[in-house]
Amino acid sequence: MSPTHHHPCSCHNHSHYPSLADIDIGRRRFVRLAALGSGITLLGLATPWRLAQAEAGHGTAAKSQAKQGAVATPQTGHDADSQSGAASAHTTEALLLSCMDYRLIDDIVRYMDGRGLTNQYDHVILAGASLGVLNDQFKNWGKTFWDHLKVSIDLHHIKRVILMDHRDCGAYKVILKADFSKDPQMETRVHGKFLRELMVAIHKTYPELEVERLLMDLDSAVQKVA
């Protein structure tokens, strides 16, 4: 009986199976390829174009959310006016001109509050009040008053100007080199002169404005000056 010859492909011939060494080499090669493939994939995801596209998408989403939030929030009052480009204007009753004398600052505020003008007037302070506007020694003071008056008209639409001088005014002593406080009648006439001159000047430029002329005592009593 002739010896049995196994077919090269027969399962009984173990020569065609890979060796353990070959399997180990193949496994390592597969791992390297897999790692390389993952790296290529990650690099593909991290290209500048993809990053820019992702960032653009994020920005679009954020803008969309912000827009939805803005639509959902009702706009009223000043905010609505700001959106439409028309700011709501605050109107003020008057502009007050008074002296800087520290002794009467609180009395002036109380007087204006007593007239119901709390937070309803602009306030310009110059030493000497009416004389401060009209004097030739400190000419920039007058320009300051007229500039503030124009802004008050344009911004707050005032209806009147309140001119308030006071007795025993140091600015009158400094500028006019005289102390009129020793003669109350003379003092009243001198203050009346400058108050009247300033009223005329205001009416010449702004005839629509009312002008009040007041004189305050050191005890806070206020009198109108004719």
C-alpha cells in the first residue's frame, strides 16, 4: 500500500498555518496602521477650515439665540425710544442762577423744594449771581452762564429763568469795591439794577422765557425785586 500523500491544502498539513511569530508581527503592524489612521482622522477634523467652520456655526447659533431673546423681551419706555433712535426728553421747569455763598446753599434748596420744584430745575452757580454774569472783571463767568442757559433750553426745554441774588454778598464787595449791606435800601437798589439788566439781556435773546428776580436775606427770607 503506497504511502498516503496529503494535499498541500489539506488540513492535516500544518505547514500552511502562520507561525506565532508571523501573527505577532501582523498584530503590531495592524496596531500601527490603526493608530496612524486615527491620527489622520483627528488631523482631518482639526484642519483650520473645519475649525473655522465650527466656530462660524457656534457664532451663528449664539446670534440666533440672542436674537430670539431680544424678540422675546418687550421693549418699553426709554429702551424702546433708544431702539427707535428717539430718546425720551426730560423737561425741566426752570434754570436757577444763584451765588456760591456757602451760608445759603441749603436755604436755596429748601426754597426751591417749597415751591414744588424739587428735581425740576437746572442750577448754575456764579459768585454774585446776576453781577457774576454781567461783570467785566471775570468775563468768562458770563459766557459760562449763557452757554449753560442754551444747553438748558435745548436739552430740558425750560420755561423760565430764576435769578436769585442775596444780601451781604462778598462778590459785590470784591467786584464793586463797596459794602452795600450797611444800607439795606441801597443794597436792594444795586441788586435790582443788575437783576434787571440781566433780565433784559435774557429777554432780548430768548423772549419766550419768563424771568424772575429774587433777593434772599441771610435768614433765608426771599423777596421779589421789581
